[in-house]
Amino acid sequence: MPTEQIPQFRDIVAEIVDEDQLSCIEWSARKFLRHIATTRRLAAKVYPHIRRYSNLPINLKLVSLERVGAAPGFSGATVTIGYFYRNHPDDHPSNPMVLKISRPTIKKGRLFDKLNDEWNRAMQVASYAGQDKSNFAFPIHLDKANQRREYSVLWSPFFSSKAFRYRPLLGLRVSSLANVLRGKETLANTSLSEFVTTAFDRLDDMHFRIGSGRLCRRRNILCEYKRYLRGWSRGEREKWAAIWGPHTEQMTKQFGRSWTNPIWLMDQLRYKRPRLTLGAVHGDIHPLNIIIQNDRSPGVIDFGWAEDESHVAKDFVLMECNFRFVFLKPDIPFSAILKLSRAIGGNLRSELNSGSAQCDEYYQLIKDLRELAIGRLGEGSDFDIEYVLPLFLTAFGLLRHLDSFENQVSAHLTVLGLSDYCRKNVLPKLTGT
């Protein structure tokens, strides 16, 4: 496209960002539009109709994920869904995009740009996602913060317009699996189990590192799950030691019975190096990062924790934690929660029969999830070591955000039940590792 035909950018329609963020988005939007307009291959994927009505300026519409039930992310980034459009009745907007805005922070004495890190991580795994990437929002444009602009801006389009539904007057209907679990959204002709299974099928090529194959390596289990332990620090240790007892005490008394002290178990795991199945992972698969697309199929966003050689179970155990306590309603009877917390080991029985419809439904989702995980980990893997132990570490780390969970009692019981199971069934297998 000749220089004089590069479209003008006019306005941002949004109520979700402050003035400083807005100026950074506007600056980045102009650069991104120029990139799209001068690269035919990119235009075909992101904004196929950018050359129509080229005399009219282009606008950017942004909708916050928080508006559809998502809690603000722990990362601190502002996450929006948006698209470019022109004010013309016959114009077609761009494909939808995930737009992230974040201010770099100081980490370990150095400036850390989270969005630049996400860009690099996504580039590591994108080649393993297979030929059809239309169900993923991989980042393709990043403008970094500088001395004049304090926010970085990351653009991650879906390469298909099926991702979200446009409503009259260019409104945008955005939803996620989180809204389904909260009862704010339905999946029409697709069951919850089928939807979740399809979402994880999307990750199949990544887990198997298509073209490269999976790896098996011995790794320190606490180092491998360091990020999922969420900065387990002395302060956190002291907080939970006041509840469970110090790391020198093997047992703790909670909910009227004795359990294995999770802090003691953590101490026993410090130097354990089990053999783990490695592949490319998304790393942060949970209901807020699985979007419901126009055809009611799942789309995957947010590659900020992606890795090209990491333990495959990470994508499964985080989702199981979401089913066990993050999205489990708080009014579930204690007896049902207790039954769910005891259903921990690899061989789950056919039905839970907890007396709670939601507990029983989520139990079936957990069973389906584990069946998928077994296929990804391989027949020769030890499920207790490769799945149940990582599930404990992930649930343990999530306790740092306990106040934001729907069912805090279930979070406690899940960690205690896993701690008991790991002491009896996993630690003996780790002798000599």
C-alpha cells in the first residue's frame, strides 16, 4: 500500500483504561496499523478489509475481560479484547484481538517487562501449535515502554473472525469458561465436558512438541514448579506454620482430625529429582484463559507462562485446582467437600455421589481431565509422581491467593488431602531420586 494510502487512526472507544494507558495504546495502535497496512500477509490474517473505504479513519474498540466476570489478573496487566473498525455500515471490522497493557517493574534489582517476557515465551511455543493457529491468540506485535511512554502494549489477534460475536453498533460479546462455571453463560449444544476436552485437544501438538517429540528428564521438582509455588517465602511459611505447625512436625490437626503437615512435606521434597515428561506448555490454562468463540468452541489466550521444554502436567493440574476450589461454590455442604478432597489418587472411582450436584459434576470434569493427562504423559509414566505430586505443589502455591477463591474450605482440604496422599504413596517412590 502506498504511503499516502496508509489509513488514519482516529479514536479509541474504551472506558477501561486511564489517560496514561490510553496515550500508550494510541501510539501503539498507529504503529500496529501501519504494520498491518504495509504487510499483505499480516493484513490477510488480522484485518482482511483494511483497504476498503481507505478514505475513512479507523477506530479501536476495547472491551475489558473484567466486564464479563473475570477477576483482575494476579500479574497486574490490564487485559482487554478489541478490534479495529470504520464508521461505515458496510465495513467489516478486524479480527478480534487480545490487547495487554502493563508497566515494567523492578524484579531482583533489574527492570522487568512482563509483556516482553510473554512475547519471548509465546515465540518459543508457537511453532509447536500446529498448522491451524486460529484457536490461539499468539502475540504478533509489541511496543515496549520507553522514557516517554511508561506502558508496554502487546497485541495478540485471533486469526479468525469466529473468535467472538459482533453485536449491533459494533458491540462485542466476550465470554470465557469462567462465566460458564459461574452460571452466567451456557454452552448451548455442547456439554461442559466436551468443551473442556476440546480446549485441551487444542494443546495436543504443543504437549507432544510436534516435529520434535517429548522428552523425559530428571529435574528438581521444587525448581520445576517454582513459579507455581508463587514465591513461597519465609513470610508465607511463617503464616501457614502458625496454622499447621513448623516443618519439623510431620502431622497437623485440622477439621477435627490429623493430616500430614504440608510444610513438613515441602521440606521432604527439597532435593527430589523425579523423571518428568517434558513438552511445550501453555503454563497458565485456567477458565479465564479459555475464551468461548462465536461457534461455541474454545479459544486459548495469554501465553505469559508458556515454555517450550517444561513438565506437561502443568497445563492439567492448574485446571484441576480450579475445579476443586477456585470455582467451587461456597455453599457446598462440608461432607461433599470432604468426599471430593479424599478423591485424590490416580484411580478415581466411577462416581463421587457426594450429595452435591456441583461437586459431582466437577468430579467428572476432573476424571476427564486426568484421562487426557494420562495420554499426554505416556503409558510408562508414574501418575502419582507426574500428576498427583505436581497437583499438590500447585494447590499449595495457590493458597497465597486464598481470599479470591470461591470455596476456601475446599482449598484447605485439597492441600491437606494431597499432603496425606503424597506422604503415603509418593514419598516412598522418590527414595533415591
